[in-house]
Amino acid sequence: MIDDATPKHKQLQLIVDNYAIHKHPALKRWLQRHPRFHVHFTPTGTSRLNMLERFFRDLPGNRHRRGVFRDMIELVIAIEDYVDHPNETPSPSSGPRPPPTPSKK
């Protein structure tokens, strides 16, 4: 669907969160047949990417499910609005956690 919906002169950068799939022969063959697709695999245990994943996890629940978008422009405006104002109604924090107590051996 992405291939059909994107102008043929555009290069496509895909960020994929499944490290194991990149070695699969079927994917390697598919990428050889589709040279404009460039796949980037996220490293495991990367805290910055965890924050990015959390943002995209929360985006549908916090913005898209409550909205009706007649076209792509309205959707882009809604996403940009969410990025500009992500936490307008914050809830109070319970505060920092105390440090762990050392275990006795």
C-alpha cells in the first residue's frame, strides 16, 4: 500500500522495531526488488526510542480516536497540534521513588 500510495520518485525510510526479521530471506528478496525502501532497525534497549514508542502508542488514544479527519491535511494538523501541546492537563506525580534498600546476605 505504501509503495502504491507514494510517488515513485520518493525514497522511503522505514523504521522497524523487529530486529530478527531483517535476516529473513524473504525480506532481503523483497528489498532487492524495491530499492527505494530503506529499512532501519531500532536497537534494543534504547531509552530514547522507548520514549518515541510511548509517544506513538499514546497518539491514537489521546488524539486520533477522538477525532474525525476528512482528509490528510486535517490529520496532519491534528498530529502537529498534539506534538505542540502534548500534556495540557497533566496529572500530579506521586514524586520520586526512594532509593532501593541494600539486600542483606
